[in-house]
Amino acid sequence: SQQGEEDPQALSIQEGENATMNCSYKTSINNLQWYRQNSGRGLVHLILIRSNEREKHSGRLRVTLDTSKKSSSLLITASRAADTASYFCATTGANNLFFGTGTRLTVIP
Amino acid sequence: GAGVSQSPSNKVTEKGKDVELRCDPISGHTALYWYRQSLGQGLEFLIYFQGNSAPDKSGLPSDRFSAERTGGSVSTLTIQRTQQEDSAVYLCASSLEGPHTQYFGPGTRLTVL
């Protein structure tokens, strides 16, 4: 299976702290994406990192990719209560994205 | 512009009934996807439409599931003879082309009693 797996499954932090989520996958990829989901509804694309990139930033988000270890991490700095959501990594298949089971992040005000 | 819309937002049905779920993709997006998400789980790919090509139905869990996309725009996912295990959130997404950055609708929460 090409499906990614996130770690940890759940993470609870205080507002202002940093949150780090990890993703491991099994096959070669062209790119890896991170999505966010609030309240079990639609997903929102956060960031895409290509296989030839090692790190990418977008606002308070920092994504790293290690293709030799088939892993990626998402760092959210200076977390806010509004960051509370589930975060999924996704790798690109021929016709669809393969999503992991997600990390449930809770940011306590 | 308008995002991906789905209807209904919630659907409660009795076991054995048929249901139809609708997805309106972003205008101009040639690719459309259906996913299923069971409670607390990741997304399970169901079906993919790309332009006028034959759809990739490899993710449909059984022959009770079917989908069509009319005029390259609106899509309908039909589940016949619903079972309790069909209860889930059904998510639709569209993209300009291919499986790259996808834009998701809010989903339809299906409950089969």
C-alpha cells in the first residue's frame, strides 16, 4: 500500500507551543502534500513539497521531506487554538491521492 | 470563486434504500474524485473522473456503488441497497488535472439505520 501513516495519532499542546507531526510512506513519490480537516468535513490543502525539495515554508508551517527515509514532517510554530484539527499527509498515486489516517491536534487556549 | 459543493450535507436512510449524493466541482476543473471517510479514519479513494476519459473505478467497494459525471461537471455517487457499513462521510474533490492539489467539498454525512 502506498498509504501514508501519521505519527502521533493524537497530539495535545498548549497555545503558543510548536506542534510536530510525522508521516511515513512506502513507495517512491513525486510529491507529498499535507491537508487539514476540521470537524470531520472537507479537507483544506496546506502545502505541497516535491521529491527534489527537502524543506518548504508557508507562514507558520514548515514541512520537511526525507526521501531516503520515506518520511515527512509538518511543524506548526506558535500554535493557536484555531489550529485544532486533524492533519493528513497524502502521496500521489496514478489517479488519486493516498491519505494516511491523520494526526488529531488539539491546541489548548 | 465558488468552491466544491456537495449535497445533501447530511443524509439519513434506512438499510436497503438507495441514495444519491451530488458533487459540483470548481468550474474548469477537469478532474473529480470521490472519497469515503469512516469515523476517525483516513480517506478511502472511491472513483476518479478525468475529462472524457473512462473513470477509474478501482476504489469502489462493491457493485452497489456507482458514479457518473454528466457534461464533465456535476457528479452523482449512487449507493444501492445501502448497508449500515456504508455509513460514513463521502467527500468529493476536484483539481485542474491529475491527482495533484485537490480542493474538497464539505462532504455528505451518510447514516444508514
